[in-house]
Amino acid sequence: GKDGYRHYMEKELHEHPVAIGQTLQRITDPASKRIALPDMPFDIAKVPRITITACGSAFYAGMVGRYWLESLARIPVEIDVASELRYRDPPQPDRGVALLISQSGETADTLGVLRSLKKAGQSIVSVLNVEHSTMGRESDLVLGMVAGPEISVASTKAFTAQLSVLAAFSIDFARARGKIDQAKEEALTSSLLDLPSRAAEVFACTPAIQAMAAVVAEARDVLYLGRGICTPIAYEGALKLKEISYIHAEAYAAGELKHGPISLIDRTVPVVAIVPSNILFEKTLSNLQEAKARGGRVLAFTDAAGAERLKGVAEHVVVLPDVDAFVVPILYAIPVQMLAYEVALLKGTDVDQPRNLAKSVTVE
Ligand code: M6R
């Protein structure tokens, strides 16, 4: 049941901290602050490239995974949505690894890529919530996200659980390839283990998210902006808004704004920015100033330091807990999904069963 929540989506949003915590419990050793993933069915040091694929939200999780794998483990990553990768036929290297991400383990396009990459000699690692699924049976290794059943068509807690697994996987690869030392592994793992408590604090932001939702609910079109590791979180926010509120939303890497989409901006097109105070903050801030100068209404997800700098630029700010830069995308996914939920409530749409959508897309 819904445990007293109005919708499964609301319940599942509130399960983010538990989903992250249970997932990490399976794949970390909290005492030593080390990653404790199962042994990989290949020699990590010899992997020339990882191919990541998935659909929808799982694909956006994969985009974050690419950032971590490239920057921490210094390994080349190829990534594409499954429905495209299936028909692209890119060359596959010897000893290559395919990383598939799926909540259900039954998505037709992702399964199709799994089978063709297996044929092409790639080792198959799947990040799945439903471990006893078709993809689970056909993988060389399954990394379980322990999110519990997800009923709402819009994915919520599975997304942060996927990210938690991908973070641990990236640390594991970085260590095995000699790119990080033990102190760094402990620091990164600690920042992950700290997440369930920080995630629980996000729900205190509900009133600020509701204030933002009131602006978004009036719009016909919304632009989501992020940069770097937060760009996929902008995509996730836009997808979730489209799915459950039927408001048109588009996500862009903020630096692309002036290469086209800025022509859309006026008072009626709110700009939702995912803008933690990290190394790209100043760059994103100047993108937001450009939007504001064109009459755009800026709504920002940031932290306390970011909120100071956004005064006079952002009309509404959601101030999130300070966390290590490594885990920022995991934390920021939560309020971005909450925003879509609050907008859907204002619109009165069918949150758990949005029109035209199925929970598991088992046809191509
Ligand atoms: O079960 P999967 O993770 O393979 O599903 C992938 C997508 O269909 C899924 O993430 C979809 O985009 C969600 N409705 C997003 O909220």
C-alpha cells in the first residue's frame, strides 16, 4: 500500500534515503570505508573501454556514471541510449565491458543491446533493481540496487540507487587501476555513506520546492539547465516534469544556452537551474545572468554559499545540504523529482499512472 502517502510516487520519493542506504550496505564496508563489490568477471586493469547504455532515467544515471568513470578511473566510456546504440554498431574492443542500467531488467531496447554486445564479446555487467529479471539471467554479473519495489511509473528512488551503485563501481575501477589511493577511496566512500542522512534533510525543503512549483505550474514551457555532472540531473528533472505534469520541458547544458535556446526565454518560460557551488558555479551563474537579462525567471537548486551568490538572479532558491562534490548529483536528483511531483499535484494529473506511459517498456 501507499502507507498513508497520497501517491506511490510520494511514498517512493520519501524512500530515497532508505534506498541509497540499503544499496550502499550491500556494496560498501562501513567499518573500513572501502568499496565491497563482488569480484568482476574480468581483469579491471585490462579493460580498454566501458560501453554504458540504458533508457530514460536509467540513461541519465549512466551519464553521471560516465563522468565518474572518466574522471576517477580515467577509463574511456562510450554511452548512448539503447534504442540508438542497438542500430549504430560501433566497433567493440577486445576485453571491453558493457554496463547496462535498468530498474526493471525487462526494457526491450536495453535487453537488445545486452544480447548484441554479448555476441560482440563484451563482458556484461547489469545494474538492476529487479535482479531476477531477463537481463539478470543473461548478464555475467548483476549489481543489485536495493531500492525495493518501485510502483510509480515515474522512476524516483531507483535513480538514486542506480547512482549509488555506479559511484561504488567507479571507485572500485579507480582503485583497481591504481588511479586513487586508500585515503581517497575512504574519503569518497565516506561521502557516499553520509548520503542517507543528507538525503533525509532534503524533505525539509518541501515548502521552498512548493513555492517553485507554483511558478512552474503556470508555464507552458520550462527550460532546465545544468553543467558538467549536473547536466544529467537537469535532463532527469525535465523528463520527470514532462511525464507527470504534461508541461513541456527541455534540458540543456547551460553553456549551450547562447547557441540557440536563449531565443525562447521570456517571462513565461521559467529556467530551472541545477547549480551547486562547485567548479562550474561561476560559469553557470553567468549563463543564468544572461537568462535573467532576457526577462527569464530563474529558479535554482543550490547550497547555502550558492544561494548568497544567486541573490538578485534567482527568484526562488531551494537551499540543499552541503555535501562532497562527488555525491552532488545523487543528492540534487531528489528535490528535482520532488518539484515535478509538486507541479503535478497543482495540475491535478494522475501522478502514478500518467497517460500513454507504461512502467516497463517491453516493446521496441
Ligand atoms: O526499467 P528501466 O529502468 O529499464 O526503464 C527505463 C525507462 O523506461 C524509465 O527510466 C522511464 O524513463 C521512467 N518512466 C522515467 O521516470
